[in-house]
Amino acid sequence: MSMQNHFDVIVIGAGAAGLTAGIYLSRAKVSSLILNEGAIGGQMVLTHEIANYPGIEKISGYELARNMKAQAQKFGCVIKSNIKITELELDGEIKRVVVNNKDVYTSHAVIIATGGKSRTVGVPGEDEFKGKGISYCATCDGDFFQDKEIIVVGGGNTALEEAVSLTKYASRVTIVHQFNHFQALEHYVLEAENNSKINFIMESKIIEFAGDKKLKRVKILHQPKQEITEMEIDGVFVFIGYVPNTEKLEGKVDLNNWKEIIVDKNMGTNVSGVFAAGDSIAKRYRQVTTAVADGTIAALSALEYVNTIKKEKVTV
């Protein structure tokens, strides 16, 4: 094993949490490696404009991710993206990560920041209009739809709660739900039903998104009658669940029923030397700022863990 492939900490994932962890670790002169299976930035890069990041009035998700990456690299963090993690061994004092079935990297600690993704509708036009009229975050994008007509897709607590929240901006909110009843708690349902800006299209689902440079209309299928109608719309917010990227972690760290990583207040998992941060952990709010906070805590905890191990080796 070449020593150049050994790091104090390996961070898996290069979204807001992973990049923040890389910044903190490398600035503390801890050798750190970020491994990322996709493009740098995670969910950030899907956001056309971020207007609620403290100290920055307005910035694109892509630009914020690029700035974070450059900052981490400036302090000496090594970043490898568009790779595939083919083996992951988290037990024991030395952690082991195999990339592309050939490159082996080891470390004393690992921070898992693999993120996740909003569950999509999965119909034609959705990929094309993500960030161009289709959003998965009311907090991020609600104020871009001032006095506009929008659709909220979903029937759970989040969908109804966010539909009510979006009435602060939109002139009309239409909830499209595939069943004839909601899965939300009663007080969320009553709050939505009593809001004069909200109307409902039940037993229906969107089957196509269409437009030109931006989303302009949707096709809606009314399931009982199998009738298709077309609706002019300014935006669609999708709230039908969230999927953490934790498939490779099953049996390696403790996950909850939703496959989210269970962590303590220090972002520690049940495995010694393994920490987690960002959208892949069990948490209520998923924002760039909360991911940054998680990444900070995970990095400081990993730093303390590594320093303790190094001191023990010196005294032995």
C-alpha cells in the first residue's frame, strides 16, 4: 500500500456538506481526500439561484459549488470526482475505499456525505425543466413565483405544509394528488382546505411537462375517467418523498426505516471513526446551510478522532 494513498480522513461526497468538511479538515492541516461519484456540488448545482445563503445576496448553485471546491483545494484537500466506489470497508482502525475496482485509498476516519435526491415524478419533460419551472424546494425557490400560478405535487405532510407556505408568494396553488385522500395529518389537511388560494385536483397525476426555455404547461391525467387535460402553469413544486444515497451503506452503518444514516449530535455513526453529514443523514430540514453546518461538525469531530489516534500512537 503506497503511503501517498493514505489520508487522515476520506470524505465521500462533494456536495455542500462534503466540501465544507474538506475545507475545515485541510485548513487544519489534516490530510484529506474527497471522493465523489458524480459532478461536484450535489443538489446545489440543480438550483438555478440561491438567494438565502448568509452573506451572499444571490449566487447560482453551480458557482457556489465551484467556489467551495476551489477553497478546499487551496488549503490542500485532494478531490477526485466522476469516479465509482466499488468497495467500502468501514470497520477497524484503518478504513479502506476502492475506486474503479483498482485504486485503493485508506484513512483513519471517514465522513459520509453522499447526499440524496428528491423523488421525481418520472415523466417526459421533468429533467428538461428542473430549475426552469420545476422545483423540489419551496424555501429555495418560492419567492421566484411571486404572483404566479403554481402546482404542488403530493399528498403528505410536506406537500400540504409547503403548499400553504407557497401561498405567501403565488397567486394560486393547485395541489395535484394521485389518490382521493391525503396521507397528511389532519391539521395540515384542514389548513390547506381552509386557504382560499389553494384548490385541489384529486385522483390525478402529471404525465408530461412542456414549454420552451421555461416550463409553460403540464398534462394531467384524471385516473378514474382516464381523461387528459392540459393546464397552463408558471411552476411546479414536487413533494413526493426524498431518497438518500445510502445503498452502499446497508449493513455497514445503522440506517433508519427511510434508509437515512443515524448520527449523534457530533455527526458520529455507530461505527468508530465513521461520521456522516448532509442530506444522507436522518434530519428534518435539508438546506445548503444545514448541510454546511453538518459538514463543519463532522469535520471537527473527525479531526478530534484523528488527533486522539495519533497521540495514542506516539505514547505507545
